[in-house]
Amino acid sequence: MKRDDDSGALEAPVPLVDLQAAHAEVDSEVREGFDRVLSTGAFVLGPEVTAFEQEYAAFSGTQHCIGVSSGTDALELALRAGGIGPGDEVIVPVNTFIATAAAVSRAGATPVFVDCDPEHLLIDPTCIEAKLTARTRAVLPVHLYGQVAPMDAISEIASDRELLVFEDNAQSQGARQGGQISGTFGLAAATSFYPGKNLGAYGDAGAIVTNDDAIASTLRAARNYGSEIKYEHPIVGFNCRLDSLQAVVLRAKLTRLAQWNELRRAAAARYDELLGELDSIRAVSCRPGNDHVYHLFVVRVLDGEERRAEVLSKLHANGIGAGLHYPAPLHLTGAYADPQLPRGSFPVAEAAADCILSLPLFPQISVQQQERVARELRMALLK
Ligand SMILES: Cc1ncc(COP(=O)(O)O)c(C=O)c1O
């Protein structure tokens, strides 16, 4: 804790995400729900999972929601259900969390990376054409940081080339583009309910939404040993079901998600005001036509990588939970290192990774906490 010079009071740290603050709002509902599950013993699938799936499908404006054990599993299962497998190539943005590409690899296919747009850091559709081959089967855009990727251009390329579109919607539950909600642009969309997400569980959880009946049915079987009816296994499946206890948490939080997303937007607008005067800080902007849900509030530190590192460590030293999303584009990670893709292959994503910084943002963040973040950032920028 840091001593506030003016008041002499101790200033509490500001975390990147405050999971306790979110829990405090749903505490009694979660405990009641846990009691419901404990009293019935329905720990796997069962009524809580079914109810959550119906409620999340309604929120998403889709026919189906299939709850699974993580966002990564959701992506892998969606790709497999769409027929993606060995020999296929899937277009993936190079600046995303590694799970996007890992899910493609786990499905047996090959992720093919493309660079991002310098303004919004979303996948740049103009880079896709050059990466298409006879093996390209699908595009997997990521709705990064809380806003929808440029779906008009992606859908056009996909329909011209007869490619499938899957969405990675781990970070943008409830976001919209041109009024259309994320997760409804492609054949299927995967989302993550990792605790820090806009809709977060108390452990790992995820889901797929789709309007395709056949895909939904395949997914229901695939998550449950290839079975929709006990001991009938028409396909080889997995054990990656959504836990009933996680469904309880998600049901309680889902009723607040729209309001929490509003609060995130308001907090982002407040940062825009507070940081407006800092010449060497520039927020990653919202793409026109997008309703952003600010899973993350990402800024650029314009004075270079060393300066960013210095600012980050000063923020940490002063109790501000800033983060990096992400420190390296995927071709510069060990898992996807490739001599054909040396540094310089994706200049926009590489430059972004060297200067981005995520500031604390969560629905319950107070004006005082945001003012403190802005103040510490201003101090950290002083040479
Ligand atoms: C963009 C993106 N895709 C996929 C995932 C994977 O989700 P999970 O951690 O639930 O497996 C995450 C989050 O962790 C993510 O941020």
C-alpha cells in the first residue's frame, strides 16, 4: 500500500480485475444456487446447465448454446463440429491469446496467421487474401478486447472463397456491430467464462452458440463422450461438459451482464477523459459501428518498448495492476515459432505488442480508483 501525500491515508492497490467486487453482488444467489445443486446432487449437466444454456442463448440471440469446460474446448469442439481437421488451414489473427491458435492445432488443423489493423488491433481483413491457399477452410476472427472484428469484410471474403467462419468471442460477450450481437456472424461462436471475462465463472468454463441445428447436436454429443442419449455413442467424443456449480454462478452473473457492460463503457469513457491530456498515451480506439464492451482497456505508450517496461514496473510498484495483452504475437512464442515467420513478418502486431498496456477496468471500478490510475500513470511517465 502507498501513502497518499496529501491525506496521509494509505491508498489501496487497484487490481486489473476485481473478482471479489463482482462476487459481492451475486453472493446470496450463488449460495442459494449451490444449495440447490448440493441438495439434488446433480453435479454434471442437469437442470442448472440446461437453464443457463437457454438463458445464454436468449442473451446471444441464438437458437442453441452448448456449455463446455473452457473457452479453448469450445473453440476446438466448434471447429471439429464444422468438419475442420488434419490438412485444413484456418486463418487466425496473430495478436490474440494463444488458445485461439491452440484450438486449431488441437483440432488437427494448421493456424495461418495474419496481421492486425493498426487502429483497433483487430484482425486486418486486407491481409487475409495473401494467406489463402487451396487448403484454407475457415476464418477464425477474434473479437479482441471487447469489440467485434470487421465482420462485413470477413464475411465477404468467406462467401467468395466458400470458407466457414467461426468466431472467438471469449472477450466480447454482449458486444455489437451495426446492432448485431457478437457470436451471430459465423457458423458457430466460442466463448470463455474464465473468471476474469465479462461473464466469468469460478473456475474454467465456456460455451458455443450457434443457429445450426446439426452443429448443435454434434456439439452436445461431442462434449459428452459422443453421446446425447446415455450409452449411445454415434461419434467419438470428449469429456468437456460445463459443471453445474459453474452454471449457477453464470446464471446469477448473466442477469447483470448487460448492466455490467454499460458500467465498463462508462469507465472507459472516464479513462478517455482522464488520460486525454497525456501526449504519450493513446487508447486503442473503438471501431466505428461497434458497441464495445471493454473486456480490457488497452492503451499505447508511444515512447517505445523500454519506456513501456519502465511505466509498467512503476505502476506495479505503486499498486496499479496493469497488464499486457499480449506481450508477444503468436509467431514469436515458442509454440508457434517458425523459421518462415521471423520477426518482421507481422509488423503491426509486433509494434503493438511492444507498446500496449492494459489498465484496470471492471464494472465496479470507482471514480477514485480510476483517478488514482490516471495519477500514477502521469507520474510514471515523468522521466
Ligand atoms: C481470445 C481468447 N480466446 C480463447 C480463450 C480461451 O479460453 P479459456 O481460458 O476459457 O480456455 C481466451 C481466454 O482465456 C481468450 O482471451
